[in-house]
Amino acid sequence: MSEEKRESFMQALDAWMDVNVIAPLVYSEDESDVETTEEQIAQVKKAMRAKMLDSYHNGRRAAGAKPAAQPVRAREYQQH
């Protein structure tokens, strides 16, 4: 019996963004569009993920749940 790893929320969000946001931009039928770069896609995904994470934390606060611990990022850690 093989165990299947359960997809995380962020993995599911990435898959949803690929289908519903990125693909329509990249595979547009309009020939006048400027090509979208992988870097632009990564920036859009990063911004959307940050917004979704903020939304998640706001929902937990509104429900009265204890906020999840925020990870220390490498840059923040080095500054201290």
C-alpha cells in the first residue's frame, strides 16, 4: 500500500492560479499581447500567496483562534 502525500493549501493555490490566472494570460488568443515572463508569473504568484496568507491569518483572528507562528525569514534573521 503506497501512501499518497496530501496536497498542501499553498500547493492547491498554486495549481488553481496556474489554471485560472496564469494560463489565460499566457495562452491568450490576442496576438498583440506582449509575452509574459516566468519572472512576472513568479511575482504575481508571490503577491497572491501573500494576500491569501494574510486572509487566512485575518480569518483565524476573527474566529478567535490563536495566530499561527510566523516563520523567521533569512533576511530578517540576519538583520538582528
